[in-house]
Amino acid sequence: MILESAMLQVKPGEAERFEAAFAEASAIISSMPGYRSHELHACIEEERKYLLLVRWDTLEDHTIGFRGSEKYQEWERLLHHFYDPFPTVEHYRRIYPS
């Protein structure tokens, strides 16, 4: 299993609209092959900051399968205009517990 992590900075005044758009976009990502689960967390200290965690079977399920799909274009249309700056996405593998 791979854990995708993205720190999302949402433009000022856009948090409520972002959260609504993310709820809609959740149906897109959850329908993808290799998808396991996802979580969106709002930062307590910084109201415009979110942490997105997505679990995939493999790295390629995310980087090739999802990002290379037509559904990703809809995900992008719904969400990408909210970010400033655009987030860096990282991938992790579990070490402990194994």
C-alpha cells in the first residue's frame, strides 16, 4: 500500500467553496482502480491549510492510473483553481508496523 500526502493551501475566502467542491470530487477519486481510502483534514492553526491523505494499492495506481485518466481532468477542474501555491504531492510506504 502507498500513502499519498498533499499539503493544500487554499486561497483566502475560498475554504467553504473548496470543501464543497472536494465533497463532489471525492466520488471521482474513490471510483478509481487501486484506490483504498482518502481523508481530508483541516488545520486547526491555519484555517486555509488542509492535509489530504490517499491510500493506493500501488504508486502507479495514482501516478499513471488516476493522473492519466479522463476522470482526473474533472478532479482538476473542480479543485486545482483553489490552491495557492500549488501543492507538492509525496508518496510514502509503511515501515512500521509492518
